Amino acid sequence: MKTFESQRLILREWKASDLTPFVLINQDPLVMEHMPCLLSEAESTAFRDRILAHFDKHGFGLYACEIKETGEFIGYVGLNIPAFEAHFTPTVEIGWRLASKHWGKGYATEGAKVILEKAFTEFKLPEVVSFTVPANIRSQRVMQKIGMHHLTQENFQHPLLPSDHPLSWHVLYRLKREEFPSVHLGKY
């Protein structure tokens, strides 16, 4: 697996030592506010195992994210193939989940720009999407900062949640490969 770097971050292969802080991230109510539930230690371990299996199958995935200066694991930033069907699938999504104590420092945006460049130049993806619930303004700001665009008519009900679930409605953002160089290439 390749390692990618930005000015302040290293996006890398997962280490065994990442599991404990990953469990804590997935049990933080702030981090998980827009997710259906907090994850138990067993659920976080299973999630990490699915991340590793995704890398084995596709050659890319959700990279462990660490701060270059300190080596601290702070979450993940990367690419994932959604495991559900919707009007925009099959596709590859870009996503991030960082420890709340590291929010507001630009790490998600910085890491996402690196991943977008790799998605389009190394992995030759034609398009990348991202989605979240409408209330998740922080993630939507990251999507906007990395050049993604949203069309209201593409909002969707997440097929893995009941239609009456308060988090079932999602907004969808997109970015095509030909749009990326003019937006960000080399700007991280």
C-alpha cells in the first residue's frame, strides 16, 4: 500500500496501534453525531477489518491519517466503494472521520485534496462523490472546499436506513476528473 503526504499529514497503511484511538473516535458523540449510532469496540474492529479488506480488493481505501510532526493517528481520509445501490452507484466516494479534538484545523480538507489528486491521477477514477446528512455542515464545507458541487435534485434517501430514520435523507456532492486540476492540483 502506498503512503501519501501533504504539508502536515501522512496518509498511510493501518497499524495495530491505530485500533485503540480508532475505537475512541467511533465512541465520540461529537464525531458520530451524524451517524446512526456509536460503535462498540467490536464494531470498530470489524469496521477496520472491512477497511483493510477494501484495500486488498481494490488497491485503495480509507487511509489511516496521522499528523506528520507528532506521528499521532487522528482518524482516516480516503476512498470507499459504497456497499449499497442508489441512483449514483456504482461509484467511489471520498470520506473522512477525524478525532474531534483535531477539527477546525483544516486536516480533513488537506487530506481530502491529496486523496482526490491520487483518485484522479493514480487510480484514474472518472468521478468521486461524497455524501452526508443535510445537518452535517462541517463535512459539506470540506466537500465545497475541495471543489465538489451539489445539485439538490440528487439528494437521496440512504437505502441502508429506514425511510423514517432521522438520518435517512442525504445530500450528494460530485467532482469529475476533468474538473479537478483547475481546482486543486498541487494546492496542498
